[in-house]
Amino acid sequence: MDSPTVAMLYNSRRVITLARKLRLVDYFALGWGTMVGVGWLVVMDDWLLRGGVLGGILGFAIGGALLLPIGYVYGQLVSAIPDAAGEVAYTAKVFPRSVSFATGWMMILAYFIVCPWEAVAVGKIAGYIFPPLDSIEVYRVGSHPVFLPHLLIGLSLTGLITLLNYRGIRLSATFQNWTAFGTLTLFVLFVCIGVSKGSARNFPPLFTHSPFVSVLLVMQIVPYFMTGFESVVKGAEEASTEFRSRSFFKAIWMAIVVGILFYIIVIAAVGYVAPWQHLTHEKFMTAVAFERAVGSRWIVSVILAAALLSLFKVFNGNFIAASRLLFAIGRRGLVDLRLGQVHSRNQTPSVAVLCIGLATAACMFLGDAVLVPISEVGSVASAIGWLAACAAYCRMAPAPGERFVAAAGVVVGFLMILMKIAPGIPGHFSAYEWLALAIWSLIGFSMSRRHKTFILSSKTNGE
């Protein structure tokens, strides 16, 4: 089956396409909202233990700035090739089919793996707000207990996000906009109030290791926590008819810049409002730090409200990106063609949406045990996609200046991968991360192989 540029499913009467309803504000909310989740609340202790306040700030600032050339390349590519397949479509222009599929499969991992992370995190946040929810332990994964109320809350949220995306992109985009801008509003509110009570004396130690190692350890996780700006291209086929292609570039760069500023500010604020080194053992140390500074519980309520809105938007944003990419590789015949179907009334990739929803619900049962390995594997998966997209743009023979930017993106992507897989570098992959990556690769290989066997069998029977 040939892969058309516009998502379509032919029937006897008409062509069914994805609904074209997204505007610039929607693409910004998708890009930034997919990028910034609840890591700033849930794993702030890990960030500061890796690098300290200044190490964390420099790690996100440098790591985020290194993504600007990659963002530029994506802006150029999506303007020229507005295809929901994203990296799959770009690499297919200049590389073999196997490279195209492998790239797309890694990017699906980068988006999808965030969904169960957020589904698990919402239970943890709810348990912090209402401690009785941390009860009725049903089983353990290693040393991590899994509570029944947490499971029910996470499964309910997964059902809601799946329903929104099944019913239509406009409904999903409206939800994304409200949660994204609601998060920003509450973020500005609690930071401004909190820092008025803080002191620069709380910053030390600025680095937890040597300056170089501190910054490096933080930069290793930047790809995971900055993944999302390129989700803009996954919705390229759903742009409104009045949308200008150059606005994709604006949305991508706005998402990256605002994302960098958000992470820098929240790390600096936590280090400023309280002596952070004494709080790293606390659950949700960001909330605890601000509560200590203000001396009142209400600031915690504001922070948790911001975190919940942020969780909803990053869950929804990654769900959109994962489902569109899964739909696109199905449409291209890289996996089961049924994944490329479009709902006749809702004009959504309904089969892909249901698959991502069911897979998220299943992975939720791993509980807290998935949180740390997810960030590590997601970092590499994202960097692989970025490297492949930039390499494809280099091969497309753009102008010398643009080729230089693309080459810089290739180098950045390669270094980000190297930081996680090279044994001699602190924070490299453990056996668990390698196992997770191997399992995902095996699943992709099996799906692709099975589909190829089915196609060959169909052709043989047809002859």
C-alpha cells in the first residue's frame, strides 16, 4: 500500500481524512505541554542530587540550548513535509525502509513511555493530597508497593484521555490549551509568592559533584524532560486551512525556549526558598520547600493544582503524538494496516488511539517501578529520533548554512546517546534500561516481521 501525504482511508463513497482544526496556539500548547510534565515536582530531589542548584540550572540551560538546532531542522522539515509520520517520513526520503521504521519505533517509545509514567504519577500526587489513598496494597514490584486506589485513579485518567482523543482533535486540543495555560498561570503565582520568602543563603552546595560531572549528570536526563517540542510535527496534517506552514517553526522554538525557562526557574526557585540539601528525602520536595518558606499549607495546594494540570497536559500531548505516529506507520504499511484507519465520523486515528490507551493501562500495573528506568530509556529514544531527522535533512542537500545546523543537530543527538550508553560515563545505562530497550526493539521487530509475512502470504495466495 502506498502512503499518501494526507491521512486517508478510502471507502466506496468518499475519502476520510484527519480533521483540520489546529492553530498556532494549539501547536504551542501541544509542543510545550508535551514537554513539561510533573518531573519538577516528583523527581526534583533526583535533579538536585545529580547536580546541585547551579549544576541543575546549567544542565537544563546547556542541554536545552543544544536542542535549538534540532528544533530548527524540525521546523524546516515539517514545513516541507507536513506528514504525521514525522521522522518516519523524513528518513524515508533518503534512507532504507528499515531505518525509517526503526526511527519511528524509537520515537513511539519516547512518547508512549511517558503515558504510564503520568498515569502512575497521578496516583502518587492524589495520595499526597489524601493520605488514605496510600492504602490497600494489592501487590509489590520489587520494593515498590502498588495501591488499589492509585491504580483506579490512573486507569480512570487513562480512560478519559483515550476518550478525548477518540472523539476528536478539537476536543483534545481545547483540553490541552486549558491545562497548559492553567499550569503556566499557577506556576507564576506560586514562584512569585515563594521567592519573596527565600534567601540566596539556601543555594549551597551549588554542585553535588565536580562542576563538570554535576552538569553532565543533569544533561543526561534533559532529552527525556525536553522531549515534546517535536510532537508539533505529528499533528501537521491536522492544521486548519488558514494555518501557514512557517508557523510550525514558531511553535517549535517557542516550546523549546519556554521549556528551558520553566525548568531553570523552578530549579532556582526551589534552591532559593529553602535549604534544599535537607529536603531531598522528602516526598515532593518542591512542595515541601515552598511550604517551609511560606509557612502555610495553602501554597502546597497551589503547587499540586499546577502539577495536576501539568500532568493532564503532558499525558494528553504524548498520547496525541504516540497515537499519530503509530497511525502513520500503520498507514505506510510498516505494521498492521488497520492501525492506519481513520474514524469516519470523528476523523481521528481511532484504532491507534485505542491501542495506545490499552497499552498505557497495561503498563500502569508496573507501578512506581517504571518511573526511573522510563526517564533513562526515553532519553535515548528521543535522541535517536532527533539524530535521524537531522541526518535525513543533511542528506536532502539543503543550503550550506542549513546543512551546518543539521550537522550540529546530528552531533548533539549522537552525544546525547553516547552519554547514556558509554560504560565509562557516570549515569550510563544499567542492565534494566538495556533490557527495557531490548524488549521494545523485539516487539517492533516482531510486529514488522509479522506484517511482512502476512503481505507475502497474501501475494502468494493472490497469484
